[in-house]
Amino acid sequence: MHMYRGLSCLVFIGHFITICFILLSAQMGYLFWLNVLFLMFAALVPLSTKVNRVASESYLSYVFNMVTMLITFWMLLAIWQYATRGYRLVDRDISKETINFVNKIIIIGSSIALVVLLVTYFIPQFGYFGFVPMAYVILAIAYGPHKPFF
């Protein structure tokens, strides 16, 4: 259960970070639709978590949950890539390190979801609980000695 909360927190923190850096612009047409798709999949996260909780013996519930998380992270990455490519919708004062740091956090979140999905395919009874410490270690390594970027 903690893994779901951790991944859900990563999704919403990542969305908050990306939206904080994006400036209002006349080019927000595509960004609007990417954001709508992201929020549609983010709205599925509590449902997929509940389905997994109720039908925890079913492998399909794990797949539904992790695929929802993967697509949500990928949509978040698409939003961030669209906004930062050529400083299209972000301020030019933002450093490359900050852009790369946000990319790294989003990619690590989707990697955790993908690893959990693959391992539970081969060892269904293992579930997610073995990955809770791994997720925190990976996030600590990703954050590293960086200074806060806000």
C-alpha cells in the first residue's frame, strides 16, 4: 500500500513542479490536451489502487495499477518535454540542471513502476512490498546532494 502512495505522490509532485515552471503562453493548445490526458490517467490511480486492494490475489489488478501508473508518468514526461524543448513554455533563466533533474525524477518514477510490473509478472506473490525500500533508495540517489531548485 505504501508503494502506491509513494508513486502517487511522485506523480502529483512531478505535476506540481512542471506546472510551476510553465509560463502562460499562446502556444498552450497542445499543452492543454497533454494535461487533460495526464489528469485523466491520474484520476484512474485511486481506482486502480482500490481494484488492486480488493482483488489483491489477481495478477490483472497489479497490471491495471502499474500500467495506469506508467501511462501517467509518461504523460507527465510528455508535458515536461513539450514545455522545456527549446525553452518553449518555460523561462530561459531555468538551468539545464533543473530541467534534467525533473526529467530524472519522472523517469525514475516510471522505472519503478515498470520494474514492479515486470517482477510481479514473474513472481506474483512477491507483490509490491519488496520494492518500497528500493523506491526510497532510488529517490535518495536521484536527489543526491542537489540544492533545492525552488
